[in-house]
Amino acid sequence: MVRLFSFFLLLVFASLSCANPVEDHPLWTATVFFENDLFADTDQNYTNGVKVSLASPDLKQFGDADRFGSWISLWDDLIPFIYEGEGTENVQKSVVISLGQKIFTPQDIQETRLIPNDRPYAGWLYIGTAFHTKTPNRLDSVELQLGMVGPASLAEEAQNFVHRLRGFKTAKGWDNQLNNEPAFAIIYEQKRRFRPPDFYDHWGVDLIGHAGFALGTVYTYGNIGAEARIGWNIPADFGTSLIKPGGDTNAPVDSSDPRLSTQNNFSFHVFAAVTGRIVGRDIFLDGNTFSSSHSIDKKNLVGDLIAGASVIFGEIKLSYAQVFRTREFFGQKKSHNFGSISLSFSF
């Protein structure tokens, strides 16, 4: 774990010294995410997630972030996703690197034996690299996630450390978790932002639609959904980010964003979102790809309803969302929900 964090920090410091930003939007954006079902007074299913990400300033080309390696420049030809008619002078690019961990458990974490009719114990520790091509109204994201499931994910250690710290009973069934296995996912997602003129003195609304897919040993799915926001001085970004594939979308993309303003640098809005997925593979339910392990019959249609609020003051953006998720596998007694907090700082 120490080596992995050291590698991530090396990438961060290398990127800080190398990127050639577009002068209009020279800000880096760092975001810390925390998700847990303690906000819903449960301790099961998707029970905890943490993620740290760093988004580069706007770049003319991905290759401008050359300290990531010469291979970065290949993405300039591989991701020409801006549609015809969008002037090339409006196109911005950025690179996001992230380090994250997710933890999944069955309902009864005091049972030491394998529980065949509930989801497996599982953890996912990964590094992600995302490439954004964007205009003020469109974002195309390609992300590559590489990591480990199984004991090497350190999910058991992370969960039980927090439980001991808070005086809770530790989980007793981690001997039944998925086996060690390297895993990957390649994700594509497109977002479209529709922003009508403000209806009264900085009060406005916008709508952000999204659609995409993921391929890999971790998950394979197609998704579609939308987010609506209403508030004062709504930021020029692509919505509230959860810990999910597709990269961090908290970075400002337009000079109208309050984080880029020297005067109106306060913002508040509430939001609601809905998203649906057609799931072909989910390693946290289907079990290991290359070895035999505990698995459960998953549902192929899964949906999320999300509601929350976000505030910006200066260069800081703080968001809270409550996520209500439909049943993910057959035999799951009820739907699941959890809370998500994200704190972004642009500098």
C-alpha cells in the first residue's frame, strides 16, 4: 500500500512540473471522495469507498503532459471525439490521475462461514488515468483503471481499522473474500450540458445528460442518465462526481465558473440525478475471472437515484449526495443506499 501511494504521489508531482496549461484556465483541481453506507445506518453491500484524484489544467494536447510518458501523446489521435461544428478553438483537454479503493460485504459481517446466498466479500484497489476532451457544453472521457481485487486490495485491513477506531465489531468473514487477481476496466462516457439563461439575478438551472459503457474484467456495462441542477451561480462543470468510472468532472471548464471569478466566487445549488445500467459483468458479484470463487446471481438492470447539494466558496467545492440503488442481485432483501461526500480544491 505504501508503495502504491508513493507511486501515485510521484505521478502527481511529475504532472505538476510538466503540464503546459491553456492560459485561460490554468487551475489544477484536486478532489477527495468518501462514500459510506453509515449515512444510511447500514454496513453491507457497497459499504465504503475512498478516492483521491488530481485533474490537470486545460491543455492544448494530451501530449503536453509529457512527464506522464511519451505514450500520453498517442491519445491525441485516439480520442478525436469533439463533433464537427464545434470550433477547435473551444476544445480543451485534461488528464486526471486517481487512486481509489472500494469495499463490499454481505449483510451479516459477524458470520465466519461463507454465506452462499449473499454477495461475496470483495475489495478493489486501483489507479486510474482519465483523458477528458471538452467544450463548455460537452465532455468526452476515456479512463483506464488498473488494480487488484482480493486480499491485495487491503479491504479487510481498511474496514477493520475503521471499525476498531470507531468502537464497532470487526467483520469476521474476510477469509471468504475473492482471490487475489489483477483486474482492469476501460471506460468511455460522454456528457452533454444544457444551460438556458439565468431566470433571475444569477439564479439558474441546467441539465447534464450522460451515456457510456465499460469493458473489462472488473465490470462490463452500458449506462445512461441525467442530472438536473438549480441554484445560485451554478458552476460551469459537468456535475457532481461520485466514486464511479469516467474520471473526475469537478474541474471548471468555462470562465463563468465561480472558481475562476474574482467577484462572484460563491455558489450554491441542489441537484437530482438518475442513471441506469445494463450490467454484463460485475466482478464483485460474478466472482473471480481466472479462478473459482464465491459468486451470486446478479441482476442485469440496476438503477441509481441521487439527490444532494453543493456549495462553492472561492476555489473550494463541497458536495454531499445520497444515493439510492436498486437491488443488484437475486436474493438481496432490499435496495441499498449510501452517502457520498466530495471536496474539491482548484489551485
